[in-house]
Amino acid sequence: MGLMRIDWFNRFLLVVAVAFSLAACSSDDDGDGVQGGGTNANMNVVDGDEAVTRLEFPRLKGGRSVVIVYRTNTRSYDDDRVNYAVEWDCDKKSQRWSCYQLHQGYTGSYSRVVDGYMNDTENLAEGDYYDTDYIYGSGYEHGHICPNADRKYSYDANYQTFYMTNMQPQYHKFNGYTNSGPDRGEGLWVRMENQVRSWTPRNSTDTLYVCKGGTIDNEDQIIERIDGKLIVPRYFFMAILLKNEMGYRAVGFWAEQKSNEWRDDEPLSDYAVSIDELERLTGIDFFCNLPDDIEDSVEDHYVPKVWGL
């Protein structure tokens, strides 16, 4: 589908999306804080929007990378009206990650409310994004990083997932599915998304914190640049943190996207990694807003059976 801009909708939609440059935080320390206490050497520095201190946010890159926080017009689902957030690299003209929360409040019937993909001209300056949709007609699909299926609770929330800031080029056999015929199957990324969605806590006081993206920073982690411009990540990742009555636990997914196989018979445990390993692979410091002692304890390992893997 072609690129589409809906000006009338943008005029009345109360989306408060704040784009701003942010300084990076300091590196991890040795995690010598008190359990649940205040020691946090690598938390995000607030330079505009306090949303960056939420638990789903990784460490911000800073420089020419900006954060866009998409908000809706109601506090019914989130006290700060936050829908999801994106880190956008203005030099690479590509998103590095999207992060968001999942809990029992994020349910509803709104799905694929818009037939197209829109540039976010409200929050990105001209020249910081491609005004051509290079995914369309390229052989790749528009891969939602924050899925529209995870944001069904309102029209606004679902609509916002269709911004190009939330898209990465993905192969059909990685991002899609085919229901009939001899080549039917389900993509590995879709299976991972369904698995994460199934982890949405049943208890209304519990929360799943999610950060997902594709590799855009290292040449050996890039497949190609469409028309010499738009980056196609070779690898995609998910960092997952669960907070419930038992405390915190975390797990990551890391997978190479391939064009020629569904991989729907492979166990997802083959792609599960600790957050520490995911940080090594991506160069991103996930869940940096946790107190250091908790961050260290949940990131150095994961237990497959606890996650049902």
C-alpha cells in the first residue's frame, strides 16, 4: 500500500507525541544498590519528557537520535496517556526500537483502522525521514514493531501504530503467514509476537514491559539498503520484562530474518537469550531504569520453563 497522510485526522486527534534529543546515561555499574532501592547509575536522564524513565525504555542513544512518545487522549489505559514510544535515528532515517507496555487494560476491538502507512511529519523535521515509502513494492513487507494487534483498545492507539516510525522492512516468511496452499506457514516474528502477547498478565496489577526492534547500527547486521537508502535489518530482537507479585523476571528473543523458510516447526526456545546476551548482540542497554541490583539479577539469566519455552 502507498504512503498516505490524513490531514483531517491529524488536526483533531489529540496525540501528544513529544520528539526530543536526549543525553545518553552513564554505563552500568556493579549493581551494589539495595534491593528495590534508589541506586541506579545508568538510568535515563530526563531532558524533556519524563516518560523516558518508564521501565519499558532502554538507554537512550542521544546525538541525532530522538525519542517520539505517542500519546492518546484518555488516561483510562495509562495514567500518562502513553501509547508507545520510538527511538528514531535522524541520520539513518530509521527506527532503532519501539517500546510499550502490556497489561489487561490493553484489550478492545479496534484493528487495522487505517489502510496505509503515514510519515510522522508532526514530530520529525523535513530531511529526517524519507518522503518515499521504499518498502512498498520492494519485496519486503511493512513490519510493525509495536504491533497493531497489541494496541486494540482505542482507534487512536491503533492508528498510531501505522506511522512509518514504527515500521521496518521484513520478509513475508518472517513477518507474515499463509493460511492455505502447499506453502502455508507462519513467520517466526509472528510466532514471537503471539508468544509475547500470550504473556500479558491476567492480574490487573501486573505489567509486561516490551522493547523490540531491528539492527541498524552495524553493517554486518544489515541485509541491504533498499534503493541504496532504507536499511533492512538482518536481525530482530525483543526484550521482555515481567513485573508481578513475585517480583521481576526477563527474557529476550534474537532472530535472523530469512526470506526462504517459515521456521514454524522450530521451538521459540531456540531463539531465547538472556537480556545480558541481547545487550551484547545489539549494543542496547535494556531496562536501564530498574534499580541496578534488580537489573543485574534479572538480566544475567532466564529460565525457559518459567516462560513456557
